Amino acid sequence: MTALFPFDNSYARLPGRFFAKVAPTPVEAPRLVRLNRALAVELGLDPERLETPEGVGALAGQRVPEGAEPLAAAYAGHQFGQFVPQLGDGRAILLGEVVDRHGLRRDVQLKGSGPTPFSRRGDGRAALGPVLREYLVSEAMHALGIPTTRALAAVTTGEQVIRETVLPGAVLTRVASSHIRVGSFQFFAARGDVEGLRALADHAIARHDPAAAEAENPYRALLEGVIRRQAELVARWLTVGFIHGVMNTDNMSIAGETIDYGPCAFLDAYDPATAFSSIDRHGRYAYGNQPRIALWNLTRLAEALLPLLSDDETRAVGEAEGALSGFAGLFEAAYHGGLNRKLGLATTRDGDTALAGDLLKAMSENEADFTLTFRRLGEAVPDAASDPEPAAVEAVRSLFIDPTAYDRWAERWHRRLAEEPGDAAARRRLMRTANPAFIPRNHQVEAMIEAAVERQDFAPFETLLAVLARPYDAQPGFARFAEAPEGGGRGYRTFCGT
Ligand code: AMP
Ligand code: MG
């Protein structure tokens, strides 16, 4: 019989101090909540078999599947600006890696599968609510076209976890291009372990930046690769209103994927100062701070890499600064390119940045819903020969406390659109692919979790998942999932799920 997972492990081949070998802890009564069949197929796995007791047992951490070399990775990290020299996988266990149908190496990791040597005071477990939240939001991000870890499966454990209340336990199977973080490099740098640092960097280059191996300075090329991916990722977050919520350096992936869906949430009313996380009291990780924090984290990565960048300290600093100086331009290009598409602009002109910025300013002053404003803008596109549909215009302007703020801005937008090639229909199409109708709205995510946790009713989870799999399609039957919450969603709070 072939193996359930065709594991081909590379991280487990790295030196022993990179991780602790530890098996998942078996659970009371594993039950499959959901298997991501399409992802299973993409990974070269057999979805039918993953749904059998053998498969569910593996996904629950009941049995170590053949070929797995379970381990908890060691890493460090800056948490809210404070350096913690040892964190590590405290409630996650890497089963192994598979090479997917596109030839890409993917980690298969269980989250919530029991304690590891890095658990500190934690129980190594996860509650059902946060598991469903991560499953749903990470898959929604993928459907939005944003690089992210994926969710292969969610299982309940039949056990309780103690948080502020007693909650049902669950395990998420997470799939990632790798779980190497900024904090992974910091772990070795903090110990003065240059050999470990080099081994990790070489591993990361082989996995994520193979071209860097040929560069004059491969480690600078690696750093530049991470900077580029993060600049683009954060720009993508901003264009859909995503707030990660806990951008600690241990939660920033070298592969450039969105990782660690703890307190993340999407904006409703546009306000760049929005921070939902209950532990983010000073708004360090607020929506509008994310680019600055990304650069701060990347600066910590550059510092960690200094011993590899050059033997000469001054030159190493020069290499690091040279690489970091590229961030702003890469971010601006990605962000403003994204905003232009959201406005239906296929070309770029001077003044576009101000045009987009002034819309955002009017939105924040008028508490306009971020997602609805842009989506409805796509229907309020003027034709060369005629004004936009009055009903479509009213649908956008009514989102503003003072609708004339929209009218004033729209005049400028119309003038700018008149300079564009192509017709209104083409513009509408472009805008429909840039402005999602459906994002994981906080009030709906909460209702979904409540149904699952309080009433073992997983139907809302399935429905929401199906709707969010097609975020750019109109889906008129599901219009209620596109609605903004009462009061613009202010006062919403998220928790780390620990
Ligand atoms: P996070 O905020 O999820 O990025 O987690 C930060 C650190 O705390 C990581 O080292 C986690 O592995 C660890 N951690 C979080 N929750 C738990 C838990 N329930 N049990 C053990 N370790 C945990
Ligand atoms: Mg984390």
C-alpha cells in the first residue's frame, strides 16, 4: 500500500538544534469537520483515503503517518517590539513535506496537536473557533489571490480545551510553502550561531530563491527576495482591507505568505487606525501601520543576516541598508498599482496617487465601508457618451455620511477615466476583478463560529466557505454576505486564540 502522504522531508535533515523531534499527542475522539479536497488533490494526496479513519487519525495526530518525521521548529521573535530569544512551535508540529503537482515543496503541519518542548506554559492545543476562523480566512485569502498558508483539514478532538471558558478542541492541518520565519533567523543570530544561520539561509535559498544561489552575494539576494515578497504582500493586504493583527517577527514568513491567523480581521468602515486585536492596545499593528511594521521586521531580518552579508562589518551594514532601501519603492509600486486597478485605471498618470488618496480620505472622514465602496464604484463607471446609472451612483454615495464628499471626488475620477483607453464595459470588468464583493466579514465569521461551537452546526461554516471561494463573483443569492455590519463594525475585538 502506498503512503497516505508521499513525504519528502528536507527540514528534518537540517542540524538537530533546528528543532525538537516530537510526535503529536493522540486525542480522545477525532472527527473530521472538513477536508479541503481540491487542495488534497493539488498536493498529490487521495481525498477519499484522507476521509477514512486512517486519514482522519493522521489529521488529528492520532497516528504518525508513514514517512512523517514530526518536529517542532525552533524560532525566536520580536513580540510587540520585545525580543524573545526562544519561542518555537508550541502548538504546531510539522509532519513533513510533500512535493505538489506543480513541483512545489509544501509543509504539512498540524496546529493544536499537543505540547512540544516549546510550549512553555501553553497546552499545545487549539480551540474549535480559532481553527475554523483560520480555515475560513486563509482559504478566503487564497481565493482573493493573496499569498497565504492554506487549510487542508479541520478535525475536532472530542476533548475540551480550557481558555477563558471550556471550549471544544480541534486540530487544523496547515499547508505552507515553508514555515521559515524572520524569527527563525533571529533564533540563530541571537545565539551567535553563524553556522546555523548559514545552513538556514542556504535551505531558504534552495526553497524560495534558487536564483539567489547564482548571485554575487546570495544572502543579500535572499534578503532582497524576502523584502520584495513582503512589500507586495502587505500592499495586497491593504487593497482588500486586511489587518493581520499580530505582525510579530515570528509571524512573518520568508516565503512571503500570510501566516498565523490569530487576531486578524478585515476592515468594514475605512479607518487606517483600525486595530481589532484585544492585546494590541497601542495600535502597533493597526491597518495603516502594516507597511511600516513590515519594514521594521525586515530590518530585524537584515540585522540577523549581517554575519552572512559580509565578513567586514561596515560592508555588511551597507549591504543590509542597500537591500532595505528597496522596500519603499516596491511597496509603493504594488500598493498604487493595486489602487489604480481598484479605480479602473489600466494606465498610470501623475496625480493617480492623489486621486486614490483623496478617495480614501473622504471614505475615512465619512465612515464609508471599504469593500462596498470599491465594489459599487465598479458599477458607477461613466460611459464616454453618458453619465453613470443614477441608481449605481446613489449606491456608492449613500455609503458616505456626507454624500457630496463622494460627488466632489467622483467629478475628478470621471475626468481621469476619460483619459483611459478602452470602454466602460472593459473598465467594469477590470474593477470586478480588483474589488471583491465578498470578504470574511467579522460579524459573519463570529456567527459561523457561534453556530459551530454552541450548536455543533457546521452549515454556516460550509456556506460561508463556499461564498468566499468566489469573492469576485456577484452571487446574487448570497447578497446578505456582502453587507456591512451595523455601525461600521467599530468596537469589534479579536483574540489571539491561545
Ligand atoms: P502566536 O501568537 O500564535 O504567534 O504564538 C506565539 C508563540 O506562543 C508561539 O511560540 C506559539 O507556539 C506559542 N503558543 C501559542 N499558543 C499556544 C498554546 N496553546 N500552547 C503552547 N504554545 C502556544
Ligand atoms: Mg505564531
